[in-house]
Amino acid sequence: MTTLIDQNDKLLRTAAARADFLEYGPAGAVGVTDVVAASWERSKSAGVDADLYSVPFHEDIDFDSRLVRCARPVIERLTDDMADVPLTIALTDAHARIVDRRDCSTAVGRVLDRVDFQRGFSFEESSVGTNGVGTVFEVGAAVSVVGSEHFNQKLVQFACTGAPILDPMTGRVAGVLDVSMLADSWSSLIHALVRSAAADISRNLFLDRSQAKRALFENYLRADSRPRQAVMASGDTVIVNEHARQLLSPDEQSMIAQHAEFLLTMDDRVAHIVTLDSGRRIRLRGKQIICRDEVVGIVALLDEQVNNAGTPSARPAPQAFEPSVPHRRYGVGPMRSTGWLAARGDTLAALAGGTGLLMIGEPGTGKVTMVTECFAELHGDTPVFVLDGASLNTTDIAFIGKSTDGLLIIRHAEMMTSDDEEVALEAIELAKSSGHAVAATLRGAHAGEHTVGRVIALLGQSVTVPPMRLRTVDVPALVARTLHDLAPQRQVRLSPRALRVVTAFSWPRNITQLREALHWSLQRRPVGEIQAEDLPGFCRTSGTRTLTPLETTERDAIVRALEEACGNRMHAAAALGMSRSSLYRKLRAYSITGL
């Protein structure tokens, strides 16, 4: 009886404090916890009306997300354990929108229906004030809001306890598990119960990750156990510990992760010094993480290099690349990715030393462009001869000896037959005797995969050019440069939203595919600002499967419908004449993202 009296007394004191706060401001919030007082202030600052109740509703919600699937067995077990207890269990997504609800008591459920505590409604603190869902996102920890601790009058009859569900891979709040009931039924035991259940859901999120992701995360945790060590893991996502966040800005984290991934295409372990734009030098030590004989990511240790005085190095950053032909008025900026700058530096050094050069990289990475521009930087306007390894013949090489101090490039060396190789050897000997520099391009990351050994033996150094997906910092400059090449006399650019789409895409065929996409866009919008909807449909996908012509048409129709509906799935499905579930299924099948 004493406990019940104490609880009723607390409810009354909280109600008085709430009334004083609404009348006198923060000075009136006496006797409530700091969490509640701070939430009342945030609610008032956000313009929430304490007497007018309105809850936003969202139609476009995935009610079968990975979070919902991972939470389902925990919620079902909790519902069974709490059968006939007057409470309701709810799950929200990362935007405080209810995606699942289970009533252990129909009576409580009917009362909650009257305040729109139902699937699709959002309980962000900035919309409805202090509550057991939205306040959890603000605090980042489990919160109980009982009776008059709610900011809005409509909710003071309830008690709600919410706990954050943390994604173990990113540390971010993926959703909230909430238990709600009438205020006079609440017990402090509910707080511990909800926290435990939320932790179980987080564990399910981890177990739901693929075996490859778990292997990457487990290696990251082992590296993170070292004291005061900055650690980064990169695979499908980038994970950094607190020391790495203090050491690097978000842009620098992305640049380091991409450079580490690029280095590991050449070796399973790396130790490298990366110079940032600021001039700071970061030592990177990393190793490949293997799962089922496949590379699934990297885990890297990061340390800042210091000078002899014991202070962080402040050596000037390497000069960023400027195009040989300046296009500044068209918005072309310098290339900045560390992988590309390192490859360029090695190319310049090899050409300056007269060493035959093998350029290695994925198709469309700009291998020929890099060696040509580096050669022009060293030698100016001298002749460059480009031969295709797939169609070599003796008539193509006769004119090489008619000039001196030029450059011979044999592209697509991997496509040469044994007869082509004989012609290539003759061309190289002729070029060298005439004082030409010699280079060849080879597809793939490992020269040993190809059978052009005699040609490779004549080249003294190899340089690997990074793919576009590891050069996101260079995308704006690549776009501006490509647009100028395609439409040199026009004023044309990408809108900020279109640029975000282009930057997010993986570009499996690299700069060649970027050029195709921008050429397509220029057909739709010849001048002015190219919008996201002007880009071809494949820019909205993340899959690599080759689609049939019919599938491509359907995918592009879905992208257009979503664009016209401003991303609203229900409206897009109606426009396409299909059910919303079918639309979600096709979004997954075509890996359509960003809409």
C-alpha cells in the first residue's frame, strides 16, 4: 500500500510541476528528472502545443524491414510472457514511426487507438512532445515517461517505457521498442524488461548479418580492443571507433577507407602513408578479411605521423592534379583521391625515368588518359600513338619510326593473340629505337592472370589505376570534365541532387559508363541544370546483374514513377498499376535505391 501511495504522490507532484512549467517556464520544472525537464524545454522550443494533439501519419513505410523481421520473435515471446497484462508493445523504425504493435490487453489497445498510437504514425518528440518513443531518440538511452511527464495533455493518462535498438555494426539507433500502459499500472520493472528485450533485438540484427559481415565486424572488435588505437573497418559499410572519429573528419574517413580498399587489391596486407588535403600524414596498416575464400573487407589501424618535435606533421599535401588543358570556367576542379594521386605520381616518375610502363586497372578507369596526360605534362605537344591489342597488324606500326620522342601505348594488351604479341614486340622495339616512351594497358588487378609475358618483360614498372567507386571525392571533377568534353560550347551542369545520385552509384564500368550516362542526360536536357530524373535509370540501382531489355524498361518505368510521386511508394504503385507489395518486391529485385 505504501508503494501505491508513493506512486500516486509522485504522479501528483509531477502534474503540479508540469502545470508550473507550462505557466512559468523552466523555473517551474521542480521535482522532475533532468531528462524530463530537458525534454519539456525541447518540446516547447519546437513549438509543440501542450493542449492541441496531432500525430503525423506516413504512408510510405516498410512494414517488413530487416528490423521488423529481427524484432518479431522477441516481440512475440514478450507478448506471450505478458499475456493478460494491461499493456501494449510497439516497435518503431529509425524515424520514430510505428511499424509493429501487439496488444496484451484489448482494453489498453482501444484507449491507445484514440491517441493514434498505431502503425504508420510518427511519435517524434518535435511533433508530439515528451514520450517514450521520440524522447529515446533524443537521449539515446532507455526512457520511462509516466503520467504528467508527458508534455501533451492527451498523453498524461499513459505510462510508456522505450529503449533504443542499436545496430551493432554502426552503433546507430535502428528503432525503439516501447511498452505502453495506463499510468497507474506502471512499475519500474517494466524499464528493465524493455531494455533487455531491445538488447535481444540488437543481437538478432547482428546475427541476421551475413557471415561475411560478421567476420568483418568480429575482426574490427578485436582490433578495437587495443588501447587508444584508431581503427577503421571497410566493407559494405564503414565502421570507425571513437579514436578514428577524433583523428579524421567524415570526408577524410571516406578517403582513407577507399584508399585502403584500393591498396588491398594489390596485396593482402598494406602499410602506407596517406597525405591528406590538410597536409597531415596518416600511417595506415591493414589486412584483408577473408570469408569463404572471398575478400569481404579490410580492417585498418591508423596513426598520425609526427615530426621530430613530437607534433603532428604539417608537410604540404601533394599537388592535386590539374587537367593539362585548363577548363576552370566550366567548373573542373582538381582530382584529390589519394589512390589516383599516388598512381599519377608513379606514372610521372616512370615516364621521366624512361621506364616502360604497364597500366593496370578495371575497364574504363582512365588508364590511357592518365599516361597520355602525364606524358604531355612532361613533354608537351609530342606525338602519341595508340594501338589496340585486339587488332594489331604490321601496317599500323610502320609510321612509328617516322618521329622521335613520342609515346607508344598498346591498349587492351590482355586481348592479344600470339600473333598480335609478335606485332606488339616489333612495335615496342621500333618505338624504343626511335626514342619513344612505351606503355601498355592491362585489364584486371593481377598481371599474372594474362598471357602476355613477353610484352610485360619489356616494361619496367606497373601502376594500378583505382576504379571510380574508390574515387568518390573526384566525382564532381570527373562529371564537370566529362560534361565539358561532351558539350564544350554549352553551359550545362548537374543539380546538387543529381550529383548525389551520381556519387552514390558504384559505376561498375567506371568513367566509360559515366560518359554514357551523361550523354544520355544531355539528350534529355541539352543545356542548363541536369536534374536527377534526367539521369538513366541504372544510376538509381545498386545491383550488378545484367538486365534483359524488358527488365530494363520496367526498371526505368518504376524509377520515373517514383520520381513523379516524389518517392511515395503508394502513389507510384497506383500509377504503375501494381500493388504496393509488388512494387517493394521489384525495388529489391532491381536494387533501386535513393528514391
